[in-house]
Amino acid sequence: MNATKSDPSKNERPARVLFVNPPSLPYSAVKRALDDPKIIAHQSVSMPMGILYLAAVLEKELPGIEIRIIDYAKAIREFCDSDERYSTDFDSFSEQVLNDLVPADFVPDMVGISTLFSTAHKSTGHIADAIRKRWQEAPIIVGGMHATNSVEKLLEMPAVNYVCRGEAESIISDLVRCLRKKGDGETVKGIIGPRKFGGGASCLESAPLIDDLDEIPFPAWHLIPVDQYTETEGRAKHLGTIDQDKMGTIVTTRGCPFSCTFCASWTVHGRKMRYRSVENVIQELELLYGKYGINCIVPEDDLFTVKKPRIIELCDAITERFKRKIYFEFPNGLSVATLDEDVIAAMVRMGMQVANIAIESGSHYVQRNIIKKNCSLDRARRVVQICRDAGVLTRCYFIVGFPGETREMMQETFDFAASLPSDWNAFSIAAPLVGTEMYDQMLERKEIDESFNWDNAFYSERMFDTKEIKAEELKKWVYDSNIRINFFENTNLQLGRYDRAKKIFQDILTSYPEHLVAQYCIGIAMMKMGDERGWQDALAKCRKMLDENSGGLPQKHMDLYPDLLSELVPVNPHPVQKTTMPSEFPRSVKELRS
């Protein structure tokens, strides 16, 4: 990171930079939600950490700089949640957000768009067009993981001037200085424009990595309305979450030495692990807790637990300093290879309440020969059990549909997931992200080509057939497996932990209020606890869903699983029919278990 500071003269206005965070949802999904006010947009909102780090570096190295941040993910979520929602299109919405959030007299010397996800590719182009329409001369640079690996496609967008490859903290100040003087951004290492791109692969260098992460200042949280990012509602949370809890993000390491074929993170952060010091992390946590009242910490490291002595030291230091005043949730999958009894115990003492375990496949062959993750399934089972025994809400990540993965191998994954004592299993469809080995494999197999629509690089989407399975069959299989394993065969229902099951299903309803199966399974949990009124109330709510949402998600569930939801047929909510509370699960559910 360049330590040289630029102190603007009295006759020179401060530098101005606009950072933009596009939505992570596919463009087509956002477009539908903006067009139809009845459609729910499941756009997650989290602190734009990459942008906040870059802003902090600029404020440190260019005193007086003016920085604005526009978070389109947050804007879309708020618009779709608003009672005053109306029908609009993406371009009009993009322009309106710019006009609402950026003063008329703010003319940026540079606009940086942080495109982390491939699903944001098309949205990035439309947002860039809106920016160019307002500021014809402002240089527009796109960075992030997707940008690092999709230089050519982004440079084809008329409004985009440059692409930044890799981490930008080491070069962001030099870039702003250069562009402010109307210089050539391609003179900065890691910044690629038409000239460098035309020079071939040897010119596509990435920005230098910073070895000592303690050199990077804490994120510039003051540039965003922190309170609007810290709400826990609608997020993966532990079962004791209350309204006063506030959620905040930290990053304690960068890099990943593993070679999973489906991941491109290493193309930005490198294979070598880099760590922040324990003292540096503690200082940031003290700031989050003391200044912003954040007590739920969400690490977004790719590999939080990679170095056992270091992670135990960090956990123990946090335990000693905060004494369980803060707790932790881990949405990024924790690596099975780095977890054991000692590490998990230290994390639990620290306050870990939610653990997402990255297993990915239940097939030994897929682990070794297809995805190159080499996760020990026996160890994975022990890790899940240890977490559950410690009271941690435990979720497991699985992916199916890899190139070369047969139906039999996919079935192994579903069977393995169903056999685990986890609270939940998240099933995704393998997406060919640019920069991954899997992307190159699918190109070679001619299952996709260079014109691949990045809207389809979504965890629940598949728009192309492979040699092993057709797209529609795969999507239905994943959906049905989710319903079967996570709802009707939920581990907590099987083990008699009905209150825990009920709370998990209620959490699903928070994000998906029309989820008929979740509401029905709440009823099953109530019934198993001997709550006749709760069972009848759940059935009444199910019937109301069907009555008020004709053709929507409730009817989809009814059409797909009529035997499992037999208590809801016929639908006659006026008045609600009396249903005898069964002493066991509905017979169809019992058959499903056998």
C-alpha cells in the first residue's frame, strides 16, 4: 500500500470518488421484481466490505477526499419492501437512485463498481449506463471477483473504461491521483483497459497483494448508515436472536490454499494465507461493539479456521475480552479439514451460535476426483455432531450437478445429507463461475460457451443440460430434496426437538412468508408437542395462504406435494374445517421416512 499522502492545496477541491455496490440477485430476477410489485425480491443486504476497505485507505492516504457510496442491493430491498412500491424498470430505477442519493453538485473523479458475483454482470452494465448518462466524463472502473476474471466482457460494455484485477487497496490511491489529473489509468498496476487487454495475457497483471493485513485501516463504516445494515431479521441467525441484536461483518484473513474446482476466490486473494494479528482483530471488535452497538459478529473469511494455534489464540482472546457479550455466526462455509474438538470448543467459548459447514458432496469419488476438495466425510460427520452437541445451530452446504457427476453420485450427496444430525442442509446447483476450473471444464465439454448468460450462474438455477442430467430434472430434484430433507424429514422433528424445529421453520417464514410447507411443518411441530390449538392454527394459516395466493408459492407446494399436505384438501377456509389432530405424522410423511 502506497504510504505517500496527498494534501490538496487551498485552491484545489478535494478528490471525489463514488463507489457502487450492484445487486447480487440475477438481473432477470431484479427486473421481474421491479416490474411486478407482487413479486418478492429475496435480495440479501450486507455491509459492502470491499468498498468500505477501499474508502478507508483513500481517507487515510488522500486527506479531505469526498466519498459517496450507493448500495443498489440495499436500495432494491428497501424499494421492494416499501408499502409505496410501484412498477418500474431497472434503468429508470438506477437513475432514480443516483438522483436521490448523490447531490447534483457532486461530480466524481472516479466511479468504482464492486462486482463480486457473476449474477451481477448484467446489472453492472445497466448501472454503468446510468452513471455515464449523468456524468459523461467520469472514468468508470469495475472491480471484484467477477471483474477479475471477466475483463473482456466488462470492457465490451460501452460505459466501462477500466477493470481492476485483484485486491485494490494497494493501488486505489494511485489510481485516484492518476484519474483526477486526467491521466491514463492503465499506468497503474492491476488496472486493465483496451490497450493492456490488447497486449495479451502477459499484460493482465493483478494489483499487488498486501502481506501485512494490519496495514489496512478498519472499514469506513461512517460512510454508510450502519444501523440499517445491522438488523438480524431475515438473516441466518441463532435461535435466541432478539430485536436488539445488531449484526456486523469482519474479515480476519485473506487467501485460500485449497484448489476446489468450483471456487474463484483465490484469483483475487491468492493461494497464500495472510492473517491479521489478534490485537488488530480485537481492536476492530471493540470499535464495532463500543461505537456501533454490534453484538452479532459475522466473519466473512474464506478460511477463518485455517491455522489451529492462531485461531485458538484469537478465540481465547475474544472470550477473555468480551466474556460472551458478543456472539458469532459463520455464513461462509467452515472447512471440515480445519475443525476438530479443540477448535470447535474454543469457538463455542468465544460465542459461536451458528456454524455453516462446507461439505459440498456426499460422494467420496466426487470429493477426490471431481471437485478436488478431498473433504473426509467421516470427519464431516464428527464435526457436525460436535457442533450439535455444543448447542450450535448447524447448517451444511452441499452442491450437485458438477461436470462428470453422475445421478448415482448426486444421490450419495442427498443420502449423506439426510443422514447427518444437522439442523439444516443447503443444497445448491453447481454454477460455472468464470475463473474456476469448473467453468473451463464446461466450456471444454461444450455445455456452455463464451456467450453464457451470467444470470444463470445462480445457486438455484440451471439453464443448460449436461451429459449427466437435464436442467429441469436437476432443479426439481434439488427442490424436492430440500423439501423432503429439511422439512418433512427435519432432524429436529425426528429427534423430538420440536421447539427447535418450530423456530427454524419460523425463520424460513420470515424470509419466505408464503412458504406453505414451512407453515405446515410448524403445525407438525406444534402437534407433536401436544398443542391442539397450535396445530389447528397452522392449518388455518396454510388454508389462508392458498386462498390469498392463487397461483403463487403455496399453490406450487400444494401441486407438488398433495399427499404430504393431505390435511389441506379440500381447501375450504370459510369456515376452517376441523381436522382431528393425529397422534403421529401424516401417513404419507411416515411413508416418506421409510
